[in-house]
Amino acid sequence: MRDARRTCASLLADLDVHPRVAMQILRHAQFAITMEIYTVVSSAATREALKKLGKALER
């Protein structure tokens, strides 16, 4: 069950679903449980975030 929840949380993060929404979908009572235990951010999502940051700083 934990693997399925981790996969779901990680996919939601990669899809830019707001963390509070992910928390509600996973039925966690505490935000930290969702973010610190279940959510793993992919390298692709990290690269995309850094690209966005770079573009924002170019302005």
C-alpha cells in the first residue's frame, strides 16, 4: 500500500498538483506526512523548476 501511495504522491507532484490537494487525495491528516514521507520529486520536475526559475531571473 505504501508504494502505491508514494507513486500517487510523486505523480501528483510531477503534475504540479497543489500539495494540499495531494494531501486530501491521499487522505493524510498532516501535510508533513504527504510531503516528507510519500512525495518524491523526479529529476525531470526538478530540471523544469530550475528552467522556470532561470527564465524568471532573466527578466
